[in-house]
Amino acid sequence: MGFFSSVSNFFFDASIMSWDVLLTLLNLVRRKRRIGHVTPEGHPGYGGHWPEFRPPHEGDSRCSCPALNAMANHGWRALLTGIVARSGRGISFVELNHQIRTTYNFGPSFCSYVPHFAARMLKKSYDNDTFDLEELDLHNGIEHDASLFRLDAALEPNQSVKHIPFIEEMLASATGKDKDGRDIITSNDISRLLGKRRAVARAVNSEFSLSFFHKIFGSSNSATLLKIFGGRVDDLNSILLHERIPDGWESRVRQPYGLTMTHFQKTVLAVEFGVREKDWVEAAQEAKRNGAKSS
């Protein structure tokens, strides 16, 4: 059974990647969506009108991904409309596929691949099963050490808990400006902080691990700040600190078939290849001597 599952997964992944390349090419020749019409009509968030925000209550499920948590914080409850269940529980993988696409304008190939990957990781059926957001924080599955926003799991097992100093440091590190003079986080800014996080985490966390796969995954997560949110500090302040979608917000990706994995790799690789962990060795050793969990 394991062999046939592996073969099936291989052909599925190959078909997704082929589809993704095709969508990337179609994005080059199709007109971009109009500003103000990126979120599809009829979906929560159309025209910048997002469902009511409500922070999680006791018993609600959240995870280490601010974007998914924000979807739940603007979620449905009882007769109220929303994106996904506000409880963050009982979410179907099929529903996640649809809602990620319409909320953030990731490409359909991207939105199919990620929930399928999560279902495999959790050993669940993509078509028939549901999950709670906290289940996605299986250590070294999707969740990984040296996050930009959370302490490592060995230091804070509940990965839904934000580490505010990390977030504030990142927001304050922005060196870019857009045409209107607003602060923008750049790929160099993210690379610099990833280098620091990896060096310090490696020094202070005796259980630290970070495979090449998870390095790329971490850079991919970070690169969404640049593509989906345009690196805009004012928007990221709301998304990262409060896990709230700002009023009037829409994805900065306007391509008709959304952000594809093929197009995304240019930004991911720019972030990853810009990481200089060795530049932070002294800071990491100082944090270790001080017995700090982070620095």
C-alpha cells in the first residue's frame, strides 16, 4: 500500500507542477484583475469588506500561520457569514483549498498542492476528512524551528502563541519605501532576520533542527509577506500582531490565475540565498551565554 501511495503521490505532484507552469504562462498573457476587484465577487472580502473580526476564544484552535489564523478570526459562526469556522475546528481540506485561493489569490495549483500535502502529513483523506488548525503544527511537518514569528517548539510547545518581540523587530527592520512613501519590508530585510533567527535558535535550542526542506519552507512562508501583502508594514502590523485582515485590504497579487508556485520561486530563492547565518554567530553566542530563549 505504501508503494502504490508513493507512486500515486508522485504522479499527482507531477500533474500539479505541470498545471502550475501552464497557469504561470497564462498569467503572462491575460489582463490583471482591476484594483478593488482582486477578491472575487460573492466571496467574503469582496470590495475590501471583510467579515467581523473576533479574536479566538478559549477552546478555539489556532496554529503558527498568521494568514490561516486570520481566516478563522474572520470566520463564520452560527448564522454569521465568514471565511472558515471561527473555532478553527472541523475544517475540510477541500474547503481550505477554495478559501485560501479566494482570500489571498494564491493560484489554484498552489491551493490544491498545499492542502493535499497537509492531508498526507496528517495521514488523512483530502476528500473526506477535516482537521483543526493546531494539527498543522506537527513539528517538522509544516511547522519548523527558527520561525520569524514564534519561539521554537522546544521552548514554546503551543505554536499558536506569537512572540511579539520577533514581530516588532521585523516590522521595525523595513528599509524599503513604496511610491507613496509607506514603509516596505524587502527580501533583504527578511533574509537578514532569518539569518539571525537561525543562528540564535541553533545556539539556544538544544533540540534545534532545520533541514534544507524546512529552510526553503521557511523562506516560502516569509516570501508571502512580500508577494501577497506587498511587504507593506501597515498591513503586516495587523496581520502579524493581531491576525486580522485590514479593512479595505485585498491581495497585492492581481494576476488572473493568482500566485503560482513557479512564479513564487524567484522570490523564495532570493530570500533563501540572501540568508547569512554566519553574520550572527557572535550575537547567537551572546544569547546563549545570557541564557536567553531569543534575542
